[in-house]
Amino acid sequence: MAATTGDSNKLQVLVPGDIGFIGSHCIIELINAGYEPIVVDNLSNFSIVCLQRVEQIVGCRIINYKIDCLDLEGLRDIFKKHSTYAIMNFAAWKSVDESVEKPVLYYKNNVGYLLNLLTVLFVFFFKPINHDFLTIVYGSPKYLSFDEKHPYIGDSITNPYGKSKYICEHILKDTTIAYPN
Ligand SMILES: O=c1ccn([C@@H]2O[C@H](COP(=O)(O)OP(=O)(O)O[C@H]3O[C@H](CO)[C@@H](O)[C@H](O)[C@H]3O)[C@@H](O)[C@H]2O)c(=O)[nH]1
């Protein structure tokens, strides 16, 4: 199987959480579109076998790192090794029920990962990124499709998972205001 790493001139896209449901589809589309995805996943929700299946589908090896979201030094090392063109972040815990039982863990993990990504991002002079748009964060849509201008629902979010994502949205909005370029 050919490797995607090394001498390729392809633009590299860091995709934390890309062994997961949405991320694994995303890396296939990235490869089809001519990009080189860099997989960063702590394998908390999926095994490396999922990545191997994706490699079979695309017919090449995919650069991957098993690191935890709160490992700031680990993230820094990855940024040093790759000239990252963009980041698409899917790494998060997403169980509503579990988030109600373990709220601190969810805030620490989901918000902490985003803060670590932004910390490293600014060290390497990148722009802030758009985040995902979810009904769990925004509530019933006021209009479709969701975009950056859509009003947030804030206090009516019923669980720590949704709130952790809501906080992430505000962090990104504030960061984009602070660093418009
Ligand atoms: O701290 C963490 C937590 C999770 N993961 C990984 O992240 C992936 C998440 O995938 P999955 O559990 O299948 O979630 P998805 O359905 O793909 O949803 C993800 O992508 C959505 C769209 O961005 C977000 O809304 C969700 O919160 C986020 O979990 C998995 O491979 C996990 O192993 C990490 O690497 N680090």
C-alpha cells in the first residue's frame, strides 16, 4: 500500500477525532479532493482497525498519531512535523447521558481540547476556524441552513455535552473577533 506521507506536495489537513463516525468520512473526502489528512485521535471511542478500513477504501496509508486531547506538547510536536494548511476538529465526547453523569470530564475534555488546539494554532500563526453547527447547540433552527450568524440558544441547553459545545462556539467567536485576519 502506498504511503501518503513524505514527498507529497499535497496540502495537509489536521483532523482531530477523524477515526470517528464523521471524521472517517471526512478523511475519505479529503483524500478524494487531493488533500493529505493527518489523523490525530486518542482512540477512546474507536479502534485503530477503523483507520485500517479507511486505508483499504482509499488504497493508501494515512499519517496518524494516537495522542490525547489534553496533551499540549504532543499537539505541538505534530504541528512542528507538518505544515498544516487547515484543521477540521471532530474530537469530542458526545454522549448526552454520560455528560450528565460526568460534567467536569466533558467540560475538561471538549473545551480543553479546543483551547489546546487554539494555543498551538497561534504559536504557528494560523487563523481561527469555523466550528460545527449542531441542533444540540443551537436548538430548533430559526432558519436553514445553520451558519455563523445563527442565534445561539444558550441557557436552554439541557446537558453538559451541549453546553461544552456551546462554550466552544463562544471561544471561537471571540477568537475570530480578536484575530480577524
Ligand atoms: O478527547 C477525545 C475525544 C474523542 N476523540 C476521538 O474523537 C472521535 C469522535 O468520533 P465519534 O465519537 O464517532 O463522534 P462523531 O459522531 O464523529 O461526532 C464528532 O463530530 C461532531 C461534528 O463535529 C461533533 O459535534 C461531535 O461532538 C464529535 O464527537 C473518536 O474517534 C474518538 O476516539 C479523541 O481523539 N479525543
